[in-house]
Amino acid sequence: MITFEKVINKVNIRCDVIPMGEDLTVLLYGGDLPHIGSTVLSIPRASLTGDGLSTTSSVLNCLGHKDDVLARIYAEKIAVKSNHTTVCICGIHVDGLSGDGIKAIYDGCLLLLDEVLSVIGNENLLLSSHK
């Protein structure tokens, strides 16, 4: 497992990437009440345009949760980068967060994803270190 952490507007966000055989499980969580809000399964496949990889994704949301927005981005980008089936479970909750606060968390999580992708893109270091 590799853990990435980022503090965004005093909110702790954590991303754990766990190899499971040839697959990856990604946990993205933080704030006042980390939880399971949404789960996205992304399976890499040849792009329909014939150029590179894309994914087919399935989404499960807990009632009233919007965590699928980030979970889908994480699952799909990591699946394409690694060429491995990826599940992302996301649950970030911050009490009383404003619209600007939500945007800051979203933008910060995208920066955190860049860090994750840089490790995964490094010769699949994450997977090869567990074989």
C-alpha cells in the first residue's frame, strides 16, 4: 500500500492505493467524517477511437452522496495509467462547507491525483513492488 496525504483548507485528505493481485483498490477519504459515499469500478479497454486506452466504469452511490464525482475521475485515470482494473471508494465530508470550500477540496484532490499518477506511471512501480 502507498499512502498519499494532502491538507486542503485545513482539511486532511488521504488516498491509499492498495495492489490486489493485478488490480488496484483506491481509498480516497477525509474531512470530519470519512465514509463510504461512492464506489466506482473502472476496467481499462482499447479506446473506441482506436487511440490508446479508455475505461468502462460502473458507479454505486450511497443515498444523497456526491463522492462519485471524484471517485470516477480517480478510478478512470488510474485504470488508464496502470492498465489495470481499479476500484475507487470515496468518502469526504466536511461540516458546513461552502461552495468555494467544495471547489477547493475538488481542486486539491485533483492535485493529489497527479501525485498518485506520477507514482503509478513510474514503470508501474506500485504493482511491481508487490510481486
